[in-house]
Amino acid sequence: MQRLSPLDASFLHIESGSSPMHIASTAIFEGPPPGAEAVLRMVKSKLPLVPRYRQKVRFVPLELGRPVWVDDPHFNLDYHVRHTALPAPGSDEQLRNLIGRIMSQALDRAKPLWEMWIVEGLEDGHWAIISKSHHAMVDGVSGTDLLAVMLDSSPDPERPAPPTWEPELEQSSVQFLGSAVAERVFNPYEAFRSARSLVMRPRRLLSEVATTAKGLTSMRNLVIRPTALTSLNGPIGPHRRYTWARGHVSDVKQIRGALGGTLNDVVLAVITQGFRQLLQSRSEEVDGRTVRTLVPVSVRKGDQQGSYDNRVSAMFAELPIGLEDPVERLHSISEQLKGLKESQQAVAGETLTSLAGFAPPALLAAGTRVALRMPQRSLNTVTTNVPGPRVQLYAAGRKMLEAFPYVPLAGQVRVGVAIFSYLDSLNFGITGDYDSNPDLDVLPQGITAGLADLKKAAEASRG
């Protein structure tokens, strides 16, 4: 039995009928599709490497403690691994529509919080795996690690018989409630002991306080500077649209080498053009405007690699949609992100998340729910860039060709963008609230155009 961290628990607390909080990826493979038994054998052989896949969430009565992970005594792999097929011709649009429908459905909290959909009938004999996991279980980076674990690094791997699994005996309700209350009693001592350890090392204490204060000041400025009103924000419903854009890591490296900036700067610059074109197509003002995006930042340390809980904080970037020239947009973002790193926003965000562990769980849950229901004038969208596997992956002997990420929506954010790299592919997965984004395909068109414009500028700069 393992208790969820405050951040992991928050993804359960903010979930609602209109905001299912799962992340996902869709991996496309060369054909022909394998049989159902071959896929089940592959997944079953990997389950010992990911214990969370056979665990469910158990909530503490009256929210007197954070939820815990416990073994599911009724775990059934056939429930989690599902098969479906697209009608001919099996186009990208049909697959994206299917993804939108699957992502509109919340995961069953009475079972382990994941599903895997095997989709046959894609064009060119291809097939896909849609992998869906609750955000309480994984963040973007550990979700990428999980993808690499569940798939194979060779087309014909050895598959030794997995050891027999026996679920741990689940505590009775009385025992379960008692352990939660006992932990709350002893937790202040652990907090005091950690604080005392810091006081004994004053230089480290002063450094951490100064760094966090600097970040908090930067974050406070965001709250007192609300963003301009656009159609990117407003009430959202339970249904989702999903679309994507394709790019290449090699093109981004060429742009970076010729025009400067980092890979992430280039990615944000092309997304900026996507939002600019989307708002222009809606006859909304863009001159002198920015779109403020939350940029999740991994704070996973070296000794935390391989764990599948959430280790993520955030920075807030202003996408300069008011700038017409693509190179100016790139340079503007580069200078801004350089300043954001110096402002220590991500460090402050992580500190606030850690401090949430001191709050009674009922208060934490209530506070998170209230925050998501407040007018969110400080944020327009979310943009998450996750580096994926750099080696060729396989499923049931078939080569993985490309993959597209999915980011959930919450609060009053109507559009989110996730970026995933795999070998030389750099793919953008775009989530939209269904009712307020009938024109969502304009955004990936703008991203594709933004990448082409920067590549053209890069080639021109080299003569």
C-alpha cells in the first residue's frame, strides 16, 4: 500500500464530469496487425515491471488522508486491453475522431486507472495502440518511460513466463481509516525533522529560500496581469476533439542551428503561429496580443528515474501572436524563456506542491476544486513538450512508426497542445473542447505553416 503524493492526488480531486484527467498516446505500427493473443502476451509479460497497472485507488473516508494505491484482487487484463477497428478507408481523420471519443470517457475509479485500445483497419495496413492512463498515475516524462517499458526494443524479444502474481491482502475499512489517521499524527514530526535538517545547513536554507522567493514573485505578477479575453477560454463540456500535426526533429535542429534558440523555443514559436492563425480565422484581434501558456517542467532528479508518479512543475510563457514575422517570434520566445529560467518559476511551483503535503487532505481537495472553478484569466492554454524514446520500438514484432500525445483539459482552458519526439518524428497532439472548437484543424495547419516558414528562413540565412 502506497499513499499518493499531494500532486498525484490533486489530479483526482480536480477531475469532474467535464474534465477527465487522463493523459494518452497513440502509437502507429506497420502491418499486418497481430492477433489479440500476441498483444495480450506482450502486455502480460511487462506487468511485473509496472506494478501500478495492477493497482487501484482507494479513498480514505471523510478525506482524512490522501488516497492510496492498493492491489486490485479482481484485476482482469482482458478488461484493460480492448480491440476495435476503423471502417474503410481507415484515414487519419477517422482515427483522430475515435481518439476524441475514447478520451471523452473517464476511467473507472474502481479499477486500475488505465486502458489500452488496439485499433485495426488503418490505411496502408497499419494499426495503432491507444494507451490511456490517469494523470494521477504518471506525468508526461514518466509516461514516456512507461511507453518504452510496455513495448519492445527488438522485433523478436524473449518472453519468459511472468512470475505468478498474488495481490496483497487489502486492509479492512477500520484498519484503513486507522492507518490514515495515524499518518496524520506522525506527519508533522517528519516535516519538523526535515525543516530542522535544513536549519542545520544554513547556506542551503538561504539558497532555497531566495530561489523560491524569486519564483513566487514572478508567479504573483502573472496573477495581477490577466490575459486578454479570447475564445481559447470559457466553460468546457465533457466531449473532446483531437487533431495533430507532423514535423521532424532534423528540421527543428536546422532552424535552431541557423536562427538560434533551443529546440523548445522553436517548438513554441511554431505553436505561436498556430494560435495566431486560429484566432485570426475567428476574426479576433491578435495585434499586440500574447497567448499565455502553462509549460510543464520536469523536476525529476537522477535518482527518481524509473518511478511512475508525478515529478512536474511549471513555467508560464507568453506566446507573441501579435508578431507577424516568424523569426521575430522565435527570438522573442528565446529571450523570454531565458528570463523565465532565471526567474525560478518552476522551482517555486515545485515548492508550493511540496508544501501541499502539510495541508490536511480534505483541505487540499477542497482548495484544488475551488481553484479550478475560479475565473482563469491568468492562463490561456497548456503546452507540454516531452522527449520520447530515441530507439526503434516494436509491439508484437511490428515496428512503431510514429506516436502522438494527448493532453487533458481542465478549468476553463479549451485547447491544449502536447509535443512528442520519437526518432526523427516530432508530432503535435492537439486537444480541444468539442463544442467550442469546431474549427480546431486550423491550429495544426498553422503549426505546419510555422515550421515551414522557419525552415525557409533558416535556409535563406545560410545563403
